[in-house]
Amino acid sequence: MTTQHNSQNAPSAQGIDRALWVVTALLLIAIASFAGFYYWDRYYPRGESLLTRRIQHLEELIRENPENPGLRIAVANRYLAQGMIDSAIQQAQEALKLVPDSEEALILLGKAYTQKGDLDAAIEQYAKVVELNKDNEFAHVNLRLETAYYELGSLYLERGELEQAQEAFQSALQIDRTDADARYGLAITYQRLGKHAEAVSEFHKATRFVPDFAEAYRGMAESYRALGQAAGAQYAEGMVAYTQGDYEKALTMLTQALEQQPDLTDAYLGLGLVYEKLGRYQEGIEAVQKYLDVYPDDMAARYALGRLTQAEAR
């Protein structure tokens, strides 16, 4: 018996050609993909970050020019950013061998020792920066010295050495009065010393430079409560709500604070900022103007008034 083949089931020449084209195309795609993978694998090793490649490049530059302290400090900073603390310390120390009075290297060492938990060694580095500027007629404008004082204040505060912390923060602020972090550090120091009126003053100054400084408002509320000033505490808590984006709650609390104490001038500025966020610009202008009637030279309030006026004019 012979087998009959159905012509409908037999592959045509056209079908075979189409299949060959598909196979060829898939093969070319596979080759291209492999080539791309090989290039990426060869020149961009897996798991290697851009920061790591930059470090490797800087290390190569150091090998070519080992007497360059700037390169060593740059690599030390990269190490510190990567959490490679001991390597950062080693490079900073090498930089100091080349330039013994490098304030940049000393500050970097201080930060590295702080991260390592060796506070005594960190304080020693910052103290060296202070000593280097003992007879410097331009010390009052030296921002590296300001950084050293701020870091010293933070370390003394952490160790509970409050008198030393107060002195260090005050020295930092003599160089840069706009340093909101130093203001905050000084306020916390006053708070722990039981000097709550001074703490409130510094918290307020910190928020003038950083209007959404939530931690400063929380500290302010605590000191206001210690002073028995309920309206002040409510104002500060209202400003915490403002920093959290809860503008309706902030509006309610600030309004209630002013009902309790109409001469709580800071609350008017807070109201102005809240009204700005709520799009109630005319009310914001009126609130900020009440604040400026008492503190006409407050630049933060003037900027806020300018923003509100422009928004209202649109």
C-alpha cells in the first residue's frame, strides 16, 4: 500500500525561505546582544559604582604623583563617602605629612574619627585647626575654622560637656551668624543647661534662616513649655505642622496661639507662611506686615512679603 501525501501539509519553498530569514535574524540579534554584553562586562564591571571608578582613577593619579596633598585629600573624601574610614584616615595623614598645617586634612580627619567613634581623636584634630588660627588676623572670616568650632560644639554636646559646647557654638557663630545648625546646637546646649529663654531665642534665630526647620520648632515648643508659656508652645507646634505640610492644622494652631497671646509676633510670620501655602495671599500679606511692623529689618519676612505680593498680583 502506498502512502498518499497531502500537498497542503508539504512545506513550500516560500515557507522555507521565510523560516531561514527568521533564524538568521535571531542569530544576528544574539550575536549583537553578546557583543554588547561583552563590551559592558569588559569596561563596566558588574557591581562597580561610578564613585568606585572615580576612586580608582584618583588612586592612579596618586601613584603617578604621590607628593600631591590635594589628590590625597580628594581620595580621602571619596573613601569617607564610601564608609572606608581607615583608608580615609591613612590618606589624610599622608596629606598632613606633606602639608602639616592643612586645615582641610585636619577637618577631614576629625570627621573620619567621629564616624569611627573616636571622639577624643576627633576633638584633637579640630583643636589643631583652632590653634593654627590663634594669631590669624583673618580668623573671623575663616569658614574652615567655623566648621571646626561647629564640629567641636557637636562633639562636646554629645559628651555632655555643655560649657565647652556653648563656647564652641558661640565661636562658630561669631564667624558665620547665619549657620542655622550652629544656632540649633547652641539652643540645645542652652536647653540642657536649663537656660530655656536663651534656648527659645536661638531656636527662633535658626528658623529665620531655615523656615521649615522642624527639629528647631520641636525644641522651641519644649522650652516654651518649660517656661510655662502655653501660647508659645502652641505656636511652635503649629509650625511643626507647617513643616509637615499640614497647613490647615497649622492655621488652626497659630490662630489659637494668637487668641491666647495677641502680642506673639512670631505667630504672624508663621501665619503668613501658612497662608502662602494655602494660596490666600492677601491674608498672608496682612499677617506678615503685622510681623514687620515690629521687626522691620527681618530679611526673611521681607522675602516672604515679596513672594506674597507677587503671587497676589498675578
